[in-house]
Amino acid sequence: MNRPAGWWWTDAQIAELDRRYPTERTEDIANDIGRSLRSTYQMAIKRGLKKSPDYLATEESGRCQKGQRIAPGSEFKPGQAAWNKGRKFNPGGRSAETRFKAGRPACEAHNYLPIGTERVNRDGYTERKVTDDPGMSPARRWVAVHRLVWEAANGPVPAGHIVVFKRGHATTDSALITADHLDCITRVENMRRNSYHNNYPKEVAQLIQLRGALNRKIKNRAVCHEEQSQ
């Protein structure tokens, strides 16, 4: 059953919140009426409640007032220099000798991988390193091998399209990735191809939908129960 946000609040709790919120600490109100701080803030926002100017001007509000000194001697004065100005940070230990030196070529890094190196990414596709260009993010220096193979045979991938394996031809062995095993399709076509409506019989697709709806109801019920118990 769908219920409006805040349905678990009692009339007495709401009346107490309306009366006290503009002039008192929210933490105190939440403790007194038995609500969580987050729930109390959410209900205050829902009801359009705000702290009064008189309350915001007090120290209790936690706001720093103009001209107020929170901790004498702790604030910077005009023209005052920071205590560590001009000092170089020295972490100690072997940091200096193991640090990668600025201006040195990337190939000297201990974890450097040369151009042409291949790896399998977390999505299960083989990628190949194509550049050491420092202006590119590390992830952009690697390109999927099946894309490279398709572009070598057909030219650049058109805008809005992606290169995919034909059904049953996916592999991580770069020697087996050839242009005849690949398709260039639109992103919309790829979404339809990966939809469970197209990958499973009608009965199975309906069960997947029902499972998703059931999981959402269970999650909503758990959230409501948690809020009631607070």
C-alpha cells in the first residue's frame, strides 16, 4: 500500500514540532518526541518550518555571528602569515627516494605498461593500450580490441553507434577477434538486444518483471518498518 511521506507521525508529534521548531534546537525536539534527527528535519521541510531570526542570532543555533570570536586567539588577523609559510613538507622515511620525479618519462614508473599491452577489463572485454599521452586519463589510454579491429576494417565508428560482438562470437582472445565476428549498431539497438524481453521467452520475462515488482514492495515495506521503529 502506498502511503504519503510522514504518515507514521502522530498528530501530537506534529503539533509539538510546529510549536517548538522555530525557537529550539532540532536535536532537542527530536529526542523529546521520539523521532530521529533526519526524520525531524524532513518533516520540518515538508511542513515549511524555519528557524526564527531571533533563534538564529543566539549562540545555541551554532551560527557564527558577525564580530563574534569563537575562540580568542585562534583566528587569523589581517596580514598574519601562516605558521608553515615557506616551509617544504618533509614526510620522512624513504618517501623522497621512492617518489616519481617530475618531468621523467612515464616508462620509468615501476607500474608502467608499454603501448600494445593487453588486459581484460571488469566487463570481460580485452583492451589494448594505445598511447602514453599524459593529457589523457589512464582509462582513455586503453581501447577495446574489438573496436580497434572494426575501425581498422571500416573506419571510425559513427556517432551514436558502438561495436559489439555478434551473438555467440564474444571472446577475450585477441587473435580470434576478427571483423566478421563484429557488428556496428546504434545504442538503441544495443539496449533492445540486451533487454530481457528479447533474451528470454515471454513467460520468463514476465517472471523477471514480477520479481522486480516484489523486490520493490519488500524494500518499501522495510523502509516503513524502520521509520516506525525509530
